[in-house]
Amino acid sequence: MIGNNSVLKLEDVSKIYKMDGLFVKALDNVSLAIKEGEFVSIIGPSGSGKSTLMHIIGCLDVPTSGKVTLEHHEVSKMTERELAHIRNKKIGFVFQQFNLLPRTSALENASLPLVYNGTAESDVQKKAKEALEKVGLGERLDHHPNQLSGGQQQRVAIARALVTDPAIILADEPTGNLDSKSGVEVMEIFKKLHQQGRTIVLVTHDQNTASQAQRTIKLKDGKIVS
């Protein structure tokens, strides 16, 4: 179910980096809106600007010019500290490298964002357990990453992204490190979460993965081409 409200809005966003004395325009006047409950993929070749766009959507970076609004917060002018607070509350990240702590159980890995944002201790385990059950790992709460397959590790990472009830789940090449069977299973989880009303932005260079979203944004040379 797609709402009418834009969760995320970019207006005329440009990002310029200085490299070896030269200015490189990674994003060039990009405007887009992502509505509540949408499943959007962002695709483009290497050097197209999709990583820069992902960093700006994920509040990991701010634009050189233009405006970025996440829910009702204008994030384009925020300090590093304010961005960190917004990231923890509003965005659930899923990366290609699962980024799990190796000596820590699935339950503890999934609960980390709650520990960082000061959630009451009595709620932490309960919410982490619910998130792991949503991704089909209710029987694997005490398993460490080395006791889980790649697909299961990525599911722990998805549970960790879900646990704060974020406004957006931002997935960067989430199937890139998986065999094809596990990749299909992980994409099924994203589709299921989308059906439950989650807003998902998936960044990929793979056409097949991108085509499974409702809408695909294509980037080339820092501009949206379709």
C-alpha cells in the first residue's frame, strides 16, 4: 500500500568532490521523491553516482547544493551529530558485506541499533527477537555468524535494519555476496516487507535485482536518465 506522503524528497541535489585538484560532479541536479510504502531500486553503472546518491539518502553525507527532506526533517543542512541521530532513528541499512559482529549471537547483532539509541533494556531483546522471527530466523537466535550461511547472515542484517522501525530500509547490493538461491530468498524477504508496508530503497548494478522493485531509477553520469 503506497501512501501519498513523500518519506524522502531530493530537490536539485548536486554533490561535487575535489580530487587531485580537480572538481568532480558526482551528482548533477538530481530531484526525486520516494513515497511511503514504495519499493524503489536505483541502478547505474560504476561511476554513475549511485553510491553518492545512496550516501545522501542514507544521511551519511550532505549535498553540495540542493535540499534533502526525510519525513519532515531537512537533513541537507544538519551537523554530523544530527545526521547520526537521524540515521539511527529513521534508516535501516543492509549492506553487501553483512557487517555482523563475529563473536556475537544473531539476537545480539540484531539488537545493536536499539542498544545505541538507548531503548529500555526490557524492550531490546523482545524487539530483536520479533525482527529475527520476521525474517525466518526465530530458531537461530543464539547462533553466531560463523554458524550461519551467507543468506542467513544477510537475514540477520535485515532484522537489524528493521529493529528500530525505520522510515526507510536502504539496501546496498544486498544480494551481491550471495549464491543465486540465497539471493532469491533475500529478495523474497524484501518483497514481503514491502507488502507489509515498508518503504525500501535498493541500490544495485544488477538489472534482474532492480527489476523486482516497483519502480526503477536509472542513473548515468550523476543524472537521472529514466
